[in-house]
Amino acid sequence: MKTFSNSIQQFKYGVLSLALTVQLSACSGFLDREPLDQYGEDAVWSDLAMIEHFVNNIYWNIGHSFDRPMIGVFTDESMFDPGSDQGHGNVVKSLITPSDYGLFDTWGRAQKMRWEHHYKCVRACNVFFEQIGKHTYKDEAFKQRLIGEVYFLRAYHYHNLVFLYGGIPIITKAYTLDDDFQTKRNSFEECINFLVDDCNRAAEMLPREQTGSNYGRATQGAALALKARILLYAASELYNSNASWTNGYAHPELVGYVGGDRNQRWKAAKDAAKAVVDMGIYRLHREIPAPGDSVARNYDEVFTRKQTSEGIFVRNFTSANQIWTMHIAQQNLPAGYKGWANVSPINAMVDDFEMADGTKFDWNNPEHRLHPYANREPRFYTVIFFDGAKWRQRPPDVIASDPHGIIQTGNYEQPNGSWLGGLDALNNPVTTWNGTFTSYYLRKFQDISVNSPQERTTTPWQFIRYAEVLLGYAEACIELGEYGEARQYINIIRRRAGLPDVTGSDAELREKLRHERKIELCFEDQRFFDIRRWMIAPQVIVNAHGLDIRYYHGQENPTYKIIPVQERDWKNRFYFFPIKLDEMNRNQLLIQNPLY
């Protein structure tokens, strides 16, 4: 059965034409004649099926990291190939400016983080609300469901705007060319209240579940989980720091709260997450591993199965209608599998995976250094391609060099003293233009059952999943001093991962939670926001390192040397994006963000 997530791609180009017809018709008289190849405005808004296609396009424009570049390359998770750097290096040096967005003006996921992209989607939501009230429909339940979905979608696009830019103008009408665009920014607090209201409206109107061809559309749980995320972020350090990092910014109300009770904010975040838990319809996939289970495989299935018990807001894909930027296997598989090696996990990510007994990995431990990939926690083997990892059969023209499918990111000394790169090393014999700079590749999201990249993968993207809700609840409990409750929820995550319960003092629990969140949600577009809201970016956006792995002739075990791979620099202004000069020139009432 075709799911909604697949159908939004099928309808994309028709919907774009439809959307342009609807939105431009109010702005210009040249559309008075009915086009023969497009739908007229009245035809669209009198037909709920046509309206649903319009809504599908708003869904389509939610950004996700299968539409490369993955935003993990702008964090301490990974890096992009510096040999084909298209502005990634400037981002990790905090060098974007109001007049130069660099990479964020080019393509893919980065483009969909911009002010103008989200406001375009907000405008589509506002068009919907203005038009849906002008007509009557036979199927009232269908109409109410669509209204609920658009409240959710407006909140989703707006929440990205707020946590990228701070307080932004709250627009609830669809501007035309004749309107006055001079609009002030609302305060951060006003924006959060607005987002929560939209989520509440959505939750009241949406079904508890979407099934069959509607799977992937917003549900009551998705609206409540989005509300929980918004309130968790809003209670965090960045937005409650009294703008102390801004060097005297004159408008602190635009970048955080300027009053009120922070404990009440944590309480609201806790209650919002608990509301999702209390729905009773979500649970971690294979929450309690069965005897004989591969714990790593259980975790892997969360991302490769089309549907699991922990998916709250998910987009599925089909191979027939994918565009190349969504082909996650082509983008990230190792070079020796004909992948493009776009994402190289860096040491700051890889080394944070614990040992199987829950202790820290440490390069200064002689046993760890001798066998760095032995006895690591199960999620490590699902997330990271490392030297010596087992994967599927090689492509036909490579299989003779490696019949067993073993990742080779090291370099091998030859009898004459020269060096030969492994099949997946930076200087590999398979390709001449790509490879990992860190000796690691990203395994997460890769489906071993698919012969990729020759075949397109159809891995779903998890916008929101239940693990995020559990960790959000635990975080709010910690900040409220409810340490026992927090431990209980952190340990739900760790037990599914095959790890022992967290130990240590109450004072250590915040760092335990942040560690768990980094590992469990890695490469899911969370870390970009977490390092900002916790205000840890100055400590983690530092020069990146990888490994140089050498197999010396005649030695059984390789040697590992930690090497620098990318220069990075954090500037506090990058807690928020700058508002573009073009936007500032169009709207004289806008105030620029701090330090730009």
C-alpha cells in the first residue's frame, strides 16, 4: 500500500504548480484567464482532495538530513569532505554573515534552514487557513483533520525559525504584494507561547494514529511531542541566560526570556513529555531485548524498518521517486562500495561510545588503544563504519580484492617500503576522488539487506521518535531535582541499548543525560540545537580529529595516530543565525541578532 510519505513525493510537481496558482492569483491580474494546464483557485479550495495535495507540499518542505548535507557536519558529530568543501568549513568557523550565508544559500538540508524557506511554508499554512473557512465541505472530519495537520505544520516550521533566529515576526495572514511588510519581531516568549498554542490546537483536532495510506501524516502524538521539544528547548540555558553572552545586546527579549520562573518552564517541559508517555501508544522498539537478540540489530531496525512502535513523526521513501540527494547509501557508504563518503564521523563522536560494560573508552588505556573497536557498546556497531567492520558483499568489480566485505580504512606498508591505501581509505584504489578523512564512515541509516548504492535505499527519516521524548522527560526531571525519576527514564534507553544502568551521584546525572542524548540521537538533527541550547558550543566546536591507521609490514596489529582533520572556531554570535541584509532592507522594523 502506498503511504502518505511516498505520495507527497509523487504529487510534488503537480502541487508546486497548484500552489503557485493559488498563491499568485491574489497578487496579479494576469491570472484572470483560467490556465489549461493548472487548477483554478476555486477548483482547488472547493475540493478537499485537492487541498490535501496542497498540504502535502508543506510536509514536503520540512528539512531533513537525507537531503544533504547532514547538519551533523556542523557539530562535533562529523565533518564533510574538505576536498570538495562548498562552504562547510566556514560554517564550523562561525563565518556566515548577514550578507554571506554561504552554504545555506546553496542546496539541500542547509537551504531548508533559512528564514525565507520557512516563511514561505508559513505563508502556505496561512493561505490554507484563510481559504478553508470560505467553503463548506461534505466530509467535516476530513476537513478538521487537515486543519489539525496545518496547525502542526505551521508550528513545526515556526519552531525551526525560533530556535535558529530567536524571536521572529509572528505572521498569521498570507501577505500579498499590496500589503505593508513592515513588521516587528515578537519576543522569544511570545513566540514560544504561540507555538504551544498551535500545537495544542493541532492535538485537539488530530487522530491518535494515522494508518494505511495516511501513515506519516501528523497525529495527536506528533503535536504533543513537538510541544514537548519546544518547551524543553525553551527552558534550556541559552534562552534563560539573561543574554549575558551578547555583550550588552539592547533587545535581550528577542533571544530569550527576560523574566518569569525557570522552574515553571522545566515543569511545563516535563508535563508535556509525560503527556506523550501517558498516551500509552508508543514504546521503544524491542525495549527489553529478548534472549538471543542482537541488541545492535534491534537499534538498527529503528532506522531501517518502515514502521516501529517508537516512530512518532516519520517520513518514508520509495526507490522509484527518490531524488539523488535523498539516496543516503550513495551519499555516505564507504569509497570501496562506490559510496561518496560525504560524512566522516570525527573522533569527538566515535570516542564517546562507551565500552560494553558502560565504562569510558580511553586512548590512554593500553588495551583500548591496541583494540579500539573491541567490546564497545552495541550502538557503536550500528552507527560507525570502522576499520575491520563487517559489511555486505562488495560491488562486482571490487569483490576480488575483498571477498568477505571487511571495511578497510587503514594504509598498508608494502615490502618495498611504499604504502597502499585500503579499499575504503582516503587514498584508495577504487575511486580517485573520495574517501574518509577520519578513518570512519557513517553506518547509521544503512540497510544491509539492500545492495546499495547500486540499488536505492528507502530508509525512513525520523523527525520525532519516542526515545527523544523519554530523554526530554529525564532532562526536565534532572533540572527540577527529581533525580530518581530521571534515572528511571535514562535507564529505559540504556537497557534497550544493552548497557548497564547509570550510576554515580546526582551531581553527575546531567552530564550522563547529555552523553546519552548525544549517542542515542546522533545524526538525527538534534545535536546542532543541543550544543547551542546547553551553551556548550565553545567547548565542543574545536579543531576536529580523526585517525591515521598504519599496518606496518610484518606487524600483526595496526598502529593508530590521532591526527587533525579540520580547523574549527566558535564565535558566540553563531548561537543564532543572522537575519539577511535583504530581509532587513525589506522590513525596516527588523532588529539584527546579537554580535552581527
